[in-house]
Amino acid sequence: MALHYDLCFLLLVAEMIFLGLLLLPWPNAARKGILKALDKNPVVETISQTLRVLFLFVLILFVDSVRGILKETPPSLDPHHTEHHQMQKFASQRNFYLTGFTLFLYPVTSRLVSLLIQVSLSESNAETLRKQAAGNQQHLQQFIDDAAKLPEVQKELEKAKTDLAAMKKQSENLQKAYHDLSDLHNSSSSSSNKKSD
């Protein structure tokens, strides 16, 4: 194999390893850390841009391998020439599959990464919403409990109002009795002062 096809093979192996690592059942904290690093890291973005350029070269190699497969040679009686043609066709087919799988795995891997990032963001948003809903549920339950106590509080308030009215009436009666007694006392003390004079 030529050097550029060896590099394409290394790229295919790297893609398969990366895809295999993404598909492993990681713990949630580790998965979120990995996906966060893949999403926001400028180094990963630079690597991604470099891979896009490499895949353009792989696409050129793919087209070249298709051309090699479709190339026809005139029939020859020389067995060495026929064997050489079959070796070239085999190499073109091998290169076709190698570059084809490499090209196929690139969009699959990038789409898988983007979907995993979206799932991770959705899970974190769902967790936040669950916590908010639990807090809202607690506040709602507190309001319901307060609303259930409201009739009792109203009864106590009515009782306090009637007690207050009764105490006011009693206070007025006591004040009136005091004034009456005071007037009576004043009148009896002024009549006894007149008698002693």
C-alpha cells in the first residue's frame, strides 16, 4: 500500500477507536465531562477542522479508487500482464473499501457526537426542570396547607371579634356603673357636707 493509503487506514482505525469509546457505557458524570470537552474545547474544534481537510483528500483517494476499479484493460494473452492487471484491480477494490468506510464513518461519528451532546444537554435541562417542579410542588403544598387552615383562622377571628365586642360592652357597663357610683358618691358627700354645716 502507498503511504497515503496507510494514512487513510490509520485514520479509519482512529475513527473506529473513537466511535468505540463513545459507545462504551460510561458513568453519567464521566460522559458529561467528555461531551462537554468535545463541545466547547477549541483544541477539539481545531482537530475537527483538520479532519475536514483530510476527508477532502480521502474523497479524492476514493474517486481515484473508483476510477481504478472501472478502468478496463484490453485483453492480453500474456499471463504476467493479466496477473498485473488483476493485482491492480484488487488494490483498487481494497482502496475503494478502505476510503469508502473512512468517508462513511466520518459523518456517522460527527452526527453521533452531536446527538450525544444534545442528549446530555436535554438531560441536564430535564434535571433542572425536575428540581424546579419539586420546589414548586413544595410551595404549592404549603399554600394548600395554608388554605386549609384559613377556615380555622377565620373562626378564631370571629370568636376574637365577639369576645372583643363582649369586652367592650362589659367595659362600657363597668364605666357606666363607675360613673353612676361616682355621681352617687359625690351627691352623698355633698349632702353630708351640707348637713355638717
